Amino acid sequence: MPELSTEILEKIQTLREISNGFSQPLEVYELLEIDWQTGAVYYSAIQTDDVSSVSMPVSPVNCLIIPKSYPAHFFEVESDSSLSDGKITLEIWDGGVLNPSTNLIEGAGNFADLVEANGEGTPAEVFFWFPAVELLLSVWQGHLRNSEDSDAEVWRGEIANGFRSPDLPLPRRAHYTECQAVFGGLLDSLAEIEENDCPYDIHLPGGTVGTPGFTSCPRKSPADCTARGVNPLFHLSHNSTEVTVLNNQTKGPQLYSISRGNESNLKEPVRVVMGVRRVRDMQVIAFRRDYNNNSPDKGFFNAMYEACEGPIESFQAVYVNGQQAAAQHYADRLGARGQSLIDSTSNQLSTHGYSGTAYLRYNFGWVNPGTVGPDNMRATAIVFGLNDVRVFLNESSYFSIWTHSRPWHIARMLCDKRWGFGLDYARLNIDSFIAAAAWSDAWVSFTDPDGTEYQFWRSVSAVELVSRSTQQQIEDMCLAGRFTRPFLFQGKIHIVPLKALTPEELAAAPVFTDVIDGTTVPNIVRDSEGKSSLTRSQKSDLDIPNRVEGTFHDSTKDWTEQTAPVAEDVDQQLRAGRVMGDHTRRVVTKKYSYLGVVQKGQAASLSYFLLYFGEFAEGGILNNLEIKFKCWFLDALTLYEGKVIKVVSDQLTRYGFDHFRIKSLKRSGNLMVEITAQAHDNDALDAFETGGTGEPDDPTYNFPTLKPPCQLEIENVSFANGVLSIAIGVC
């Protein structure tokens, strides 16, 4: 679980003692650090270095932030469980300041100049300074946005954190003839180039690839690679090249066949496979018709079929239009950067390498080539997906391997530079992903209300990604894995399993109370009349889903879409009927498609989890209670979306809940924080699954024996009585 360091927690406890449980005034200042290219500069709304009782740990601090109000001059900050940006509205005085020695206004427009020179995305960080314990605490991180309605004296804009452009398609690599890689000469380190599809690095110490002196690339054709000393096979595109070959299918005068590219007809981005899946409907990227004039029905349709982004582990059980692939007509490439051409010179369909794209080539026949084409020829194969997914051992050590672990699939989606969201792995809190992976990859047992027991790997992933928005993809992967959505805490992105807490974790949960009993100091804010700020809400029985229907792709049935066991609660359906004034069962159905789920048991468990606890544990039939309350900001410094807290109030006794999972935090300018949280039923979560028994299934896959592309095999040769016997096996 995300936590502050022991040293910081001890200083916060000291602040609690100094302020008598935060009931007395406490000296605190807010600073904004903007990390310009020329160095970090600090800004504030008051002249902190003049009024702070202890010397500031940073200097100078420019008093240029225009507060919205005073004394409530702190930033308003909101963070919630949605995959979107949090924003701070910022107004900076940019009209210059009086120089006493010259009696002139100087520095007008300086801030606007810095924004223009540095551009959007400049890192920004908000700190609290507590002089009493000399604690400079980071409380919010983001990036600068361009100005809006600025004038000669005031720069107006925003600082945002979270996920810039959450609507960006994922995956997103289209079938362009131009290269989509970032030219390596624009990158600043060999580490960046290792993740990049262009290997040009001669401009860096230790670099060996490329011709020196290039600072840009038009990326139009493979010739641009050659001109820069880069192997043209690294051109990240679908730049198919026509190839003419001799047609040996007929007699008489020599005939030639010409290949054609088909990328202009492919409208969807290149798909992504992680784990293992049957990939269907592989489309043609280049093809050739080899006619047979003597026997028209005995020609061939020779084509390359796009599978997914690479590099992948392998293809298995390949079929083209129902015909199992025979080895003598089959070849493939697994999607390595700069991969070699697939065919010999005499049989090429293109001289382009399709760098980064996994594809197979199959010469389909016999067939009349005039009756088939890219629009009606499709391939299918079992694809063992990406084989370079990062699986971390700690913050700095990792393996790049094939894996079925869902948290590392999510991390790859967030960080892949070619087809993903493009974050740096340094943005992730690796420890939280390691913990999530350990929980996700456990062998568990779930028993439904009818007594049917399922055993399965808790939330492994075998996913085929087709283009949708990043927000949809990440949310669906987290929902199907029973994780929180990714959230920011202390500048890093975390995910946390939605699971029961241990007794030790429950005991350590922060406590909030509005009870006045003389033994504790209430930390839920009351108004001037003594009324508690705590409020509560419940969904109507008419609105809360009482039946969950899901679909998944069953690995035991060749990854065909199947209906998960239906999860429903008859008592809840009767309660919904009573709301309407009758005794009927009113069914309120919610339907889902479980992204990356290929086990029946996992799908059944997920359906009941959504029924009982709701999406992201934000409200189902077993935890139908939401609360809101206000507290002072110091009590919220250790909180984040998904954290479980304990709330003690006379209002809540009737419901039987004392623990709640945070959904959002909103800090206002007067340093009050409004917390929204959902009931957390730890006992129900603890009993939801148990450890699995017996011998676990193979975690890689669970399906019938695979058949590779078909080929003849000579099993035995013998000669007796003048007869040569050859035993031939067919795979």
C-alpha cells in the first residue's frame, strides 16, 4: 500500500501534538515549484521568506501567485478515482515589479516568456512548508498548460496532473506508409533509444548507429533511413513495395506475377496481444495472385497476414480460410524491430520488412486466384503475445519476457511508446505493481451461492487489444482484474487490489470521528452550530444492479466468446419489486465484457464481485452506503483514492459499517478536505475467495494440444524383398 516515509509520519504526529489534534492554529505555507529548463523557480501567494518563523529551505520564493480569496489563499485541488486529469487554476502576476533603486517597473512578461520558451508539459509541484518541524512536503504534482485569457499583467492557465489525453486511442499505430518512429537523433539518451523504434544514436556518447550530423528526418520512405546510415528495415511503416516474380504455374511463354500492398484498405490500428489468444480475422497487408492458365483452379493466392504488434513469442495452429497451414507454404516474422525479409528473392511479396509488426505469409492453394482477394481471405492463429513485457523485481531491475500477469500488461499499456499511452516507467510506483502482481497471480477458489466451486488464477490476463480510448482500455483492464484505477500519490502512479485487509492493516487504518465523548478529539469538521459535516447516501433498490451478465473468451473453447455464469440475487430483486409497490421480482441487469479474462472461474468470480461490491468496489448490494465529510488537510496527507479508513459516528451504527474506501478527495482554499468514501465490508471480501487446492492449472494456458503448421515427417524407412517402405507422419 502507498505510504509516506516513517520520518514524515513522525513529523506529522509532532504537528498533531503541537496543534492539539489540529484544533489550534498551525503555521503552514504553500509553495509552487516550476521546473524550468534553466532551473527550478518557486512561487507563492505571500512573501513566505519574510514571514516564516524558520528560514525557508528553498530560495528565492517569488510572491507572484494571485490568490482567489484571502486568507483562504491555498490552491483548490481535487482527485478522484476516474482516469482523468486533476487541475489547478493558476493566476500569476506578470506585470513586473517596482525596483526601488531605479523607481522603475521591471520584469513585465517574464513568466509568459518562460512558458513560451519551455512549452506545455513543464513539471510543476506543490509543497507545504511546516516551519515547526522543518518539513517541506510534496502534496501534488503536475505539468503546466498553456495560458487562457491572459493579459498584459496577469498570466492565466492551469496545472494538470494524472493522464494527459486520456481519450488517446490505444492501440494507436495506423497503417501509414510514412515511418511512425521518433527519429533517434532527437532523443537525449541511449536508454530512450532502447525503447524507440529508430536506432539512430551516433550523436550520443557510446552510440554506434547512423551517419553523424543529422538532427531531423522526413520519415517518408526507407530511403530516408539509408541516407542517415540506418538499416531501412527499421522503417516503422506499412510501406509495401511491388515485386514482380516469374510465374512458374503455367507452360508456354514466360508469365510474371506482381505483388500488391493492401495497407490503404486497413482502417483500424495494429492490434496488440499479451498473454495467449486465438487471433481471428488477420487481414492481408500484401498479396500476389499466381494464376495457372492451364488449370485455372490450381493457382495460388500468396499473401502476408498481419497479426499484431511485436515482438511476440510465437504463432501456433495457423489456418487460412479454413485450410491448416502446411510448412512448405508457410513462413512468419514475430515483429522484431528491423526484422529480416520473410521470403527469398524469387518469392518476395515486398522488400519492406514491416518492422515491429508480427505477421505470417501463406501461399494458399490450390485455388482460382481470380475468385479470392484481400477482402475475403483471412488467417487465424493462436498467438503467444508480446515477449518483452517488463516484469520488475524491484524499482530498477526487470526481465523483458512473455507473461500473463495483468498488472504488468497494464504497465505496458501505460508506458509503451509505439502503441500505448507513452509514459515513462519512472512515473510508476513499481512496488505497488509488484504487490498487485503477486495478488493477481495467486491460485484461488470461489464458490457461488449454488455451491458450484471454481478454481483459477485470480486475475491473470490474456488480452487482445483493438483500438479504443486509453481511458476505456485501462479502466476495463483494472475492472476485470479487481484493481483500483491507476492514481497518483506522491508523484507516482499506483494500482491497488480491491481486497480484504489483514487485521494489522485494519488496525492501522486512519480514524475519523464526529463523536464527542471526552476521550477523543473529533476530526470530522463541525459547523459553527456544532453540526457534523458527515452526510450519507444509499442507492435506491430500483437502481442498484441485482443481476450481472458478463462475457469472456474461454481458453478451453478456442478463445470463443462465452457467457459467464450469471450472478444474481433474488432477495435484492424482490426488494426492488417492493419499491414499486408489488411482490414481483424486478430484475435490474448490468452487462459487461471482461477484458482479458479467459477462465470460466475468473469470470464467475468477477460477476459476483461486481454484484456484491460494484464497479471498483464503489457500491453493490453488500456495501450500499456512501459517505461524505470534511476534515482538515493535515489529517488527509496520507490519504489517496482506494485507501481504506475507519469512520466512527452515531449516524453509521444502524448500517453496520465502520470502514470505508475513499473515492475522492477535494481540498478547498481554506485547507478543508472533503472526502467521499464507499462502505468497505471486510468480512464479506475476506470470505469471497479462499486459497485454491490441488494441482493448479498451467498458468500459461489451458486448452487442447496445439498443432503447428502442418508438415510431412518421415518416421521410418526400410527395404525388404525389393520393396522400399517409407512411413510418413502428418502433424
